[in-house]
Amino acid sequence: MSEFAGKTVVVTGADGGIGAEITARFAAAGAWVYAAGVRPVEGAALAARLGTQVRYHELDVTQERDWIRVLGEVVAKHGRLDVLVNNAGYLKSGLNLETTSLEDWRRHFAVNADGAFLGGKHAILTMKGTGGGAIVNVSSAVAVRLHPQSPAYGVSKAALLAWTRVAAMHCGANKYRIRVNAVLPGPVDTEMMRSNVSSEAQFEALRTMLITKYPMDRIGEPRDIANAVLFLASDQASYVNGVGFAVDGGQSA
């Protein structure tokens, strides 16, 4: 992945498990990485750990002004944006259709769908005049295998997958040389997944159930998702566009 040397990458949700791993992998590949998030303590610690290739910026993906500010700073510094990774996500666990409030529903869509729309829109406006680039959206396996738990999360991630396809078609029709793809993670050992349970014992029970239910003998790790993101952002995926790339250990088989 040395092809990322000197390229400019923005990763949202970089102050979480998957986002931090994606940020670290791009930085190790030589990219200038703008790690964006809403937890400045964690974000600053990440940037300090990874070195001068990484800069942390506070960015609320639901606020268009934040996108304009951060992408403006990227272009002012480097003259271009090569990769956007829409990784920021929101999950409020323990909800079903009857217990999901309208506020809960809207919050899931605000982060998981609206935030990616805003980032993608402004990334396209930026990239189209500088030779193109790649947008990778982190959706979810539940976007295609919906289940009754956390319906707002699943449906908002399905909207993100649909937006991925529409954006790829739009960029292709306008000859922008911008590819737009999505990664569909299955269960991954992250803070978000652990929010579904209240103890380590419950998490182990959940992990055991998932291992029994699906073909692989483990759940995913952040590096699994980061590997897929870097592939889709790279020239090795130059003919991959508008897809939902399942990284779920066979969950969707």
C-alpha cells in the first residue's frame, strides 16, 4: 500500500476502534491523514501516538459547516483530497420498533446517513476538480441482513449503502474519476459492539453465540475492516465501484 505515500486522507470517527485502526494503516502507508471525530482527548492521543503524518480535527459529521471547514483546511494545506472514509457511526443499543423514539430514529439517521451524505457531497465537490479520488463508506452487514434489534441503526446503514450506489452512478455519469464504495462489517470487537452488553461475561456469551452461528471461528477485529477500506481506496480496486463489500466472516453467505 505504498501508493498512499503523499496522498491526503480524511477519516471520520477516527477516535473509535475501527476508525483509529484505519487511520493508523493509512499513516503507516505514507498518507497525510486528517483524523476527525468528536472526542478530542482520544483523537489527540491517537495523533500523538501515530506521529506527524496524522492531525486530529474535531468534526461533527451532522454539521455541514464542520465539513466545509475541515475539507477547506485540507485543500489549503495539500491542494487536494484523495480519500474520504465515512466511518463515523452511531448506535443506541436495546431498542426495537416499539421502543425507538422519533428522536432516537432521527439521531441514527443524522450520523449514519446524513453525515455520510454531507461528507460525500463536499468530498465530490473537492475531488472533481483535482483529478478524482475514492470515497469509502463504512456501512454494516445489517444493511442487507436486517433484524429487529436496533432497527434505526440497520435502516440508516441501509440508506448509507443506497447512497453509495447513487453517488457512484453520479460520479460515473459526470466522468469525475471518483469511485464510491462501501464496506459492510459484520460483528467486530469494538466499543460500539460492547455497548450491547453490560459485562465481560455477557460479551463472551455474545461472542460465543456469533461464532457458533456463522462460518468463521472468530468475530471480526478492527484490522479486518481497515484492510478492506485500504483496498477499496487503492488503485488495486480501480475497477471496483458502487459495491457493498461484505467483511462479515460469512454472515451474509
